[in-house]
Amino acid sequence: MPPDPPWKNSRALPISLLLIVLASVLIWTLRTYQPSTTAWYPKCVFYQATGFHCPGCGGTRAIGALAVGNLPLAIRNNPMLILGVPAMLLLVGLQRRREKAGRLTSPRLAWTLFLILVLYFIARNVPSPTRSWLAPPAAVKADYRDAPFADGDASRLD
Amino acid sequence: MFCRHCGSENPSGATLCMQCGKSLATNPYQTATRGNFGGNATMGSKPKNYLVESILVTFCCCLPLGIAGIVFAAQVDSKWNAGDQAGAIESANNAKKFTLIGFGIGLILNLLIFGLQIVAVIGAAANQGGNF
């Protein structure tokens, strides 16, 4: 007997509908109010408390840039979130698949991801949080919808 | 498994031959598969290590707790591969704990700051002429 298709699962349909609605609301909000020019978006607690960029800093601006189709700016804001996290999720998913198939898996993947994130965390604040190449660029006041890059603006809103 | 010395059959997992009394685990490859990795087959499946959740907490909640969660997730894999079932379960519980605490603290702090920022924006608008 074949397994039930996903829509037979009573919870799958409402959950996917909810996720689609939430994602649509999020994308609409990010497109309408660009995070780099809007004050009320939640700011990184770690950055506000310490002045150092965490691995997720610039994430809202990155997703916001992605929502308006500006991939270079999204990558500039948080390269690890835009490029690294999808790759990490893919690798972990493939490893889980191998484990389910009964194959031996190596602990190397998890330790490598840990090392990459710690190095990224450090690199975003070296030589300083404002001058690091991997830090998100200073927030700009103008609408950057047409600008490929938003760095070069020395004035910081945060 | 069959004894390498006398060839008689023994139950799997036995360490000494029931016929000749010699060690069944002298072959290093056999030790590795039976003693350590082979344990996975008899001990059930690896506990959930919360690696994906830890990575997401690290990025979404801006807290070092997510990184601690990744360390415990990696420990789960390491200990499981070394045959340390109890240690793997302990690390899995720690990974779950740190990920959940990180998610909770991150959510509360972010909502708090979000609320404060809304208040600040409304206050600023009210100060600039009160046409909010």
C-alpha cells in the first residue's frame, strides 16, 4: 500500500496555507517598507547590546533586498544568510537522508558548519565592525531600490 | 559471527568464542564495525541533533546560544559515531535545551525591542507636529 499523499495528512494543508499567507505578508511588507530606510523593524539585539555584528546581522535588509530582486545587495548585506544557509540546509538534509538509509555518517559536517559560523562571526567584526568587508553596509536614507550597492555611505542610522 | 580461530558459530555481539575461548574481536576492522559503528544497528537510530534548528536560531535570534546548540549537535554526531549512546542522548538534550532557550529569549527580546521601536516612531511623529 503506497503512503498517503501529503494532502491526505489533515495538518499539511492548513500549515502550508498559513506559511504561504505569512510569506506573502512578509514579502509585501518588505517590498513596501524597505528595512534599510524604515525605523520600526526589529533590530539585532546582540548588535545593539555589544556593537558587534552577529552572523545574522543585516539579515532583514538582505531579505528585503531579495524581496525587491536586488541579489547583489542581498549578498552584500549578509552573504552567509543568502548563500551559506541554503547550502547548509541542503548538506544537512542530504546527511539525514543518508542516515535514514542506514549509512554511516560523519560528525565532520556539523563541526565544519560550527567552524565556518564562528569564523564568519569573527570576520564580520575584523578589523572593526564598521570596516569589515563582511559586515552589512551602513544603512542608507535614500530608497536603494535601483542602487546595486548601498555601501560607501558613511552616515549610519544605527 | 564465526570464530576466526576455530570456525564455530557464535551469537553476534559476543566477545569470546564459546568453543575455543579466544577473542572474537582481534580483527581491527571487525572491532570497528561490531564494537563501535555496528552498535547503531542494535541501539536504534541516532537522537535528533537539532542542527538545523540551531543554525536558524544563530541567524534569526542573534544569540550565541544558537552556536552553543551547534556545538551540542556536533557532539551528538561525534559521540554516536564513537558508540557512546548515553553521551549522544545527553548532548541531544543539551542541543534541544539551548536551541529552545535561544529561540525563546530571541523571540521575547525581539518582540520587546520591536514594541519599543513602534513606541519611539509614534513618539517621534507626535513630536514633529502631532499629525500622526
